[in-house]
Amino acid sequence: MAEVFAAIAVVGCLLGVMAAFGAIAVRARRRGATASAVAAAMAAYDEAMHTTAYDTFIEMRSQDGRTSPVAAPGKERREGPAR
């Protein structure tokens, strides 16, 4: 009978811990605190496991910071010779 109570206690503790982790995850998502952490964790993983993927990640981040040239108002931008 003691083994049954021990098994129930272990299962109950595991359920309690999982419920606590779920509550923490919900709270973190509401606050928006997970986006940068997940991006950093995935970048670290990619750097360790896939070196070319990390280089691609860095290149994509640098491309996000670049701006596209915009034509001045009232002037049309030409791509090539007019035909």
C-alpha cells in the first residue's frame, strides 16, 4: 500500500511542477519577454551545431538594418534604358 501512495505522490509532484512551468510560460508570453530570448537561444544553437546557418542568421539581421533607396517625390526611377 505504501508503494501506491509513493507513486501517487511522485505523479502529483510532477503534475504540480508541469503546471507551474505552464503558468510561467503563459505569463512570459503575455509580457512579450520571450521573443528576444528565443532568438538568442536559437542563434546560439545554430552557431554551435550549424556554422553556416549562424552566418546566414547574422547576414539576415544585417539586411534588416539596411534601407532601400527611395526615389525623390515627383521623379520616376528608371531600371534600365527606355524602349
